[in-house]
Amino acid sequence: MLYSQLNQSTTNLYNRWNEYRKMIDDIINGYIDGDTIIIGAGNGNDLIYSHILKGNVKIDILDIDKKAVQKGLDRDGIAVNDIFEIDITGIKANVSELIINSKSQIALIENFKTLSFEKIQLEKSYDTIIISPIISQLFLNQVMAEIQVKYRHINQDLLKVLMDKTGEIITNFIEFIKSISKEYSKIIFWNDILQFKSDYEFLKELTNESATQYLNEYFNKYGISPVKFGHDEIKKLGDVLEEEFLHWNFNDEKAFLVQLNVVEIK
Ligand SMILES: C[S@@+](CC[C@H](N)C(=O)[O-])C[C@H]1O[C@@H](n2cnc3c(N)ncnc32)[C@H](O)[C@@H]1O
């Protein structure tokens, strides 16, 4: 699937993300304590592992791409407890093969409809759960990219099935987060929620207040949230201790508005 290509394409962006990584570190550092899991760590380009690994902190990492994770840890000279190489969607089929082998978009619709998911479980719970931008990537974007290699126009019914499956995956993901949390666990998560061109001044000028206002106005005008991928649902798991909007200067072409939250589980 596309995740390993994506991780390879961002390996070299470590230096470009210096300022972004530091912004995240400054916000999250004080909340990290005890048994900690990082979900979707990838290359670890947005994490300062040496700051996370302090005092009584023990780190586990969950990512479908162990190779990228190990490279990031080696770069920073860090050893962690465990790396779980798990597909968090729990999809029981090989989706890439399914796309290649389906003879038409109608066949794809039928095949995607039958897609079922395995419940992901870890026999452990954590004091701190760090979720690197993974929910914006889960399933829909990756599958769409693979389908678009084969078909230029996507059938609306196919899109609808993919959206339904994405909803199921996000719901399962949130259930998984609940299953590994304890009372008063801190969940730290950030996601790219809007994409801009790299030189777009509007994004650079956004403050926390103006970003919140912009998102509210957007919702009131169109009746839909911009791309949130379950971010708000994770917020509902407890008390919101922190909400920040960050400017992520991703590469020469694109930049993102990122929403970061810290939630304490109730
Ligand atoms: C946007 S990246 C996070 C990038 C990371 N911050 C970095 O610096 O590379 C999302 C991560 O989620 C992982 N991922 C994507 N789909 C996944 C899945 N279904 N199960 C587990 N991990 C997945 C990817 O391997 C990638 O490392």
C-alpha cells in the first residue's frame, strides 16, 4: 500500500520540519508520563524522541511500517520497549490486490461492500497515547490513490461505499483508543485538517482564535466540517486540556493547517 511510499517520500523532510517539530514538542512535552504509546509514528519527523523518553516514561510504538519507525529511532539513537507492526484498520483482505483484480468499478463496489474488519486489541493500557497524523490517512486517501491509478473518474456509488467503510474504520479506531486508555490517560493527537499552497499567506497569518473562527464560519456556511476524519470524536472522549492550530510547512508545494488537542480521559 501507499503508506511505505509516503513514509519514504517524507524521510528527507526532517530538517524542513524543525520548527514544526519544536512547536509540537513545546505543547505536548508537559503531558507525557508513564506508559506511553505512539500511534503512526512513521519516520518520527514530527517527534523529539529524546524529550519524550524521560523520567518514568516507557515507549511502545504502533505503525504498519516498522522499517520507517526503526529508521527514525536509529536516527535519534533511541531504543523503545516494543514496536507493534499492526494494520490498525484490521482489514482482512489485501486491498491492493482487490483493486488490481476487480474487473470494473461495479465489481469493486461489490468487493468493497464485503470488506470486513478484525477487532484490533492490545493487552495493555497506557497513561499517555500519542496519535501522530494517522486518521487523516486511514483507508480513504490511500485507497483512492490506488483506484485513481486504474480509473480516472470514480463512480459515485464506489465513493459512497469507500466513505461508509472509512466511517466504520474511524469508529473502530476510536473504540481501540478507548480500549487502551485508563481513567485520566492523556490522549495527544494532531491532524492536518486543511491543505493550502506553501506560499499561501492566509495560512501563515492564522492564529488560534482566527482559525477557530474560520472553521466555525465554514461550518455555518456549508453545514459540513472541513476534513476532520474523526478528530472531533476523539475530543469527546474526555476533557479538552489543550487546543492549538499549527502551520505545517510540509514541502515546496503544500502546507497544512493542523489541529492539535490534548484530552484527558474521563
Ligand atoms: C502521516 S504519517 C505520520 C508521519 C510521521 N509523523 C512521520 O514523521 O513520518 C502516518 C503514519 O501512519 C502509518 N499508517 C498509515 N496507515 C496505517 C494503518 N492502517 N495502520 C497502522 N499505521 C498506519 C504510516 O505508516 C505512517 O507512518
